[in-house]
Amino acid sequence: MTQSLPQHYREILVGLGEDPEREGLLDTPKRAAKAMQYLCHGYAQTLDDIVNGALFASASDEMVIVKDIELYSLCEHHLLPFIGKAHVAYIPTGKVLGLSKIARIVDMFARRLQIQENLTRQIADAIQDVTKAAGVAVVIEAQHMCMMMRGVEKQNSTMNTSVMLGAFRESTTTRMEFLQLIGRSK
Ligand SMILES: [Zn+2]
């Protein structure tokens, strides 16, 4: 952790009109800094580290789908959480990715300051890069604390974003199959 992060949190407390010397807040700057560092640990990770060779030869060209991946991120506009699920699919062309790796790729990008649209795109591009798939689809549905706790205070609105690459973009049938499998088709 950079030395100054707890110091900055202390100044935030002062800025809010709090007394950073009162008992309940004594360790808060240190704790908050540590928590924030954890929530942003995706900056310290790279795609190579995460994939770490877990690409396996496969003759399958059937859609691989991982749905309901828990997602915790922070919006870059307010530093407030957005929380939801990611659904990821790809169509392999000779190589498949170890199953847990997809969730870890989602996590690496989610654990940075984000907007949901960019997060969705970064996950799709990374999976495309790594697998050279014939197509990649990513759907994220998330609730944003910056909408729920402040601003318009809309408690029940979920934001949906999707990125479709290759076959998922070109073929309505493939896209519909994916949306059906994640329970999002109408
Ligand atoms: Zn926000």
C-alpha cells in the first residue's frame, strides 16, 4: 500500500466534519485504505498471470457458457459499488479456457474503477484475445449504489450491458441461443 492512502482517508474524515481522533475512527483511515486497495486489486493483475497457460486443446466448437458470475465493482464516477452478475459465452476454435479462469478474468477487470459499459467490453475483448474464439458474448446486469443511495434514488433499477463479438454479433440464432441459456430472451 502506498504510505499516503491512509493519510488521505484521514483528510476525507476531516473534510466530512468528523474527528479522526475519536475512538471509533482511530483505525478507520488504515482500514479504509486497506479495503479500497483490496477492491482495486485488479490493477495489480495481468491477463497473462491469470490465464497462466490454462488453455487446453479441444475439438469442440460448441458454445461454452458460464453464467451468474458474481460481480463486485466500483464506479469510476463516484467510487461507489455496483454489484451484479456477469454471463459469458464463447465458441472455441481449438482451444478452451480453464473454467475458473473466466470468473477470474471478470474479477480482474471488475476490481478496478469502472463504468459498466467498459467493463463488459474489456471482459469480451480479453476472452477473445486469449481464446481466439469464433465469437464471444458478455452480458452484465448490475445495480449501482450511486443510483440507489444518491441521485435519483432508484432502488430497483438494474443496468444491463452486453457486448457481442464474432458469431454472436453475426448470427441471430447464436445470439438467441445464448440469451435463452442465460434466461434473458423475451
Ligand atoms: Zn457512479
